[in-house]
Amino acid sequence: MTDSPDLLDQSSARRDGAPQEGAPDPRRWKALWVCLVAGFMTLLDVSIVNVALPSIQKGVEATPSDLQWIVSGYALAFGLTLVPSGRIGDVLGRRTVFVVGVVLFGVASLACGLAPNSALLVVARLVQGAAGGILNPQVSGLIQQLFRGAERGRAFGLLGATIGISTAVGPVVGGLILDGLGEETGWRWIFFVNLPIAVAAVVLAMRWLPDPPERDRSHRIDADPVGVVLLGAGVLGILLPVVETGRGGSGGLPGWIALVGAGFVGLFLAWEQHYGRRGRSPLVDLALFRVPGYASGAAVGTIYFGGFTGIFFVLTIFFQQELGYTPLLAGLAVTPFAAGSALTSALGGRLVERFERVLVTGGLVVVLVGIVAVDVVLAEVHGSSLGWWLAGPLLVAGLGSGFVISPNITLTVARVPVERAGTAGGLLQTGQRIGTAAGIALVGAVFYSGASAGSGTGSGGPSGAGGGLDASTALRVAAGLVAVALAASALDLRGRRRREHADAEPAEG
């Protein structure tokens, strides 16, 4: 077991978290592309479904609650499996767990596409999300394992670009599929398209990803099953009422369930401390949160994902149901965000070593300006030309997002020891998935509030076109979440500068 003081010592001694000896793996860039393609596939499914929700609603007679679960349930299951699978990958080998996750994701995608009703589709989406949670911590863990120094910043920059682009470009890909194959059955191919990607990822992973480490068979794997159960119960309890918020009316779960979930999280933390004192290896070494920059970076990522992913949920449905856009046009209308994110994500990976938290904080300011501009345009412009008017504000928001996601990941895990990379990456992505699920549920509840109340108008100007969808207020909620992420990043920046000043004073003396 790695005790907490040892973990802190290692993080201080090896700031980049990489082994100090040995030549870099010559296959590392090929391995990275395999990981990014598989990660792109799982993250694409967070947003590709948004543009198909009206078609799915007709195809399987889904209720608004079903639609909420199809979107948020995926993120919920994703978040539940991240930490345990990150831990298992650290122990058994990241390639093994990666391949298992890809295979399961492919099977679940097939089940989604074949689902005859909404209940089976929701179940298949939950399995699909769990599979995504299995493979994604291996991606960040492998980057920590295979890259070091400036190369690691570039690798995380590409990962950040993958996250941002996959989330933003999903509606476009979905729109193209629905436009080419028809809305009646085209939504099923949104899931079938994952199958060839999954097959290719498995074949190439077996060829290019590093072999699993040799394990001493006499040494029992310490899986910490009690910790797994407590953490899972805590995350589930917190998210279930939030996800169910999207039902509207009185059908949601009572809020006290979230308090029970928070209680399970408290029990989990107490158990992990107790488990570690007994000389065992806990699921999460709580010393990770004392590694400089880790806790604050995780908080920024969680809150930011709650804000920016809700934008696409709102706009893609709004364009179709209120303005009569086709799924393809609705997807293309949010493409400027993806384009902006693509332009700055890789650049952010290169600049993060120089500007550090200033880069992330500045990026959040730009994102917030872009979202506010989107809301202003939404209130002032009516009719089918709205998509063109929103292109500029969405581009600005995307440019800012590229300076947030990948630099924040790099800064958050920079001082985490490589042997804890999978667990640390799993925790980080758990926060992102919790943010995504909670953000979509919260923004979605506000978005549908006008329709639930039977209102014919919303506050978003064009929302008065018929369905009572309150796009403007929903976007303001998303902007509020981004503003909270900005405040958290600014506080972290202030704390970093204080620590640097305190460190410099003894040297001057």
C-alpha cells in the first residue's frame, strides 16, 4: 500500500508524475490515437443523442422522463464506474481494462440500436455509459504512463480537444445520420455507427497499447469492495433526484434522497481512512486531494462540465421543436462551438506550461462572454435566421472552452504519481460526469418548465413559437454554472500565487 505521506512525497519529488528512468515507449503516439478514438466514441454519445431525441420520442413512444434518462442516465452510469475501473486498471493493466470497456460499449451500442421500446433503450444506455466509464480512466492513465514533460502537455491537449470536439460535434454527426437515413429509423444508426469503431479500437489496442504488468499471483488484489459499494451508493443517491428533476410536475424523487447519498459519501471517506490505517490499499487514497492543484482542478472541471454541456441539450432541441430545423441543420447550428474548441484545445496544451491557471481562468471568462452573447441574440432575433446570428457567440464560447478543458486536466494531474494515474483520472472524470448529468438535468428542468406548466411562451423570445420551451432561462442557468467555475478557478489562481510568494520569501531571506 502507498500511505498518504508517501504519496505526497512522490508527488513532490516527481512533479510531472512520470517515471524517471527508461526510454519513452516508441509506440506512445500510436497508442494515444487509439485511446483518443475510443474516448471520442464514448464522449460523442453524450451529445449525439441530443439531436435525435425528437425522433427517439416518436420511434419508441418515449416520455420526457425517458428522454431525460436516455441523456442523463448515460452520464450517471459513466460516473459510477470511473473510479473502480481506474483502480482496477492501475492494478491489472490499463490495456486489459481498456479492451473490456470497448467490447462492452460495442455490445451495448448494438442493444441500443435494436431496442424495441423506451425501457430497454434506457437500460442499454445505462450499460453503454458504464462501459464508457470503464475505458476512459485508462486513457488519462496511459497518458500519464507513456508521456512526460512537454509531450504530456501536448497529449493532454489532444485529449482536451477530443473531449470538447466530441461533445460539440455530436449533434452534427447525428444530424448527418438522420438526414441520410431518415428520422424514423436513422436514430438507431446513431448507435450502430459505434460498432466498427469499437472493433478497430480493440484490434489496434492489442497491437499498440503497452502490455499489462506481470502480477505476482501470490499477492491478492485488494479491491476494497466496501469502498466501491459506499461510493456507488453515494453518487447514485446524489444524482438520482437531480436526474429525475427533468420529469416535471410531481413525478420526481424527494430531495432527501440526495442527503442520503451525501451521507454515503461521508461514510465512504471515513471508511477509506479506516481502511488505509489497517495497512490495506483503499479504493481512493485521500492524499490525492492534498496533492497541490488536484482538488481545485477537479472542482473547476465538475462545475464547468455542468454548464457547457447543457448548452447543446437546449439548443439542438430548441432549433428543431421551436424553429422547425431538421436534425442536420440543428447540428450544424452548434458547430461553431466545436470549431472554436478545435482551434484552441491543442494550442492550450502547449501554452499551459507557460501560463498555468491564468490560461484556464481567462478561457472561462471568454466562455462566459460567449454564452451571455448567445442569450442576448436569442432574446432579440426571431425566426429561422437565428442559427446564423448565433454562429459568432458560439464560436467565441468554443474558443474559450479550448483553453479550459485540456489545460485544466493537465494542471490537475500534473503532480499525481503515475502509479495512481488511473485512480486520479477516474476521480477527475467522475466529477465531469456528475457535472454533466446534474447540469443537463438542471438546465433541462428549466428548459421544459414552461411546457410543464402549460405556458405558451418562454422568456427566450422565440420560445413563444409554440412549445413553451424556456431556452433563455435555461441558458442563463448554464451561464451561472460557468460563472461559478470561473470563481473557483480565480480562487485557485489566488491560492497558487500566495503559495509561490510564501515559497519565495525564505529564499530571499
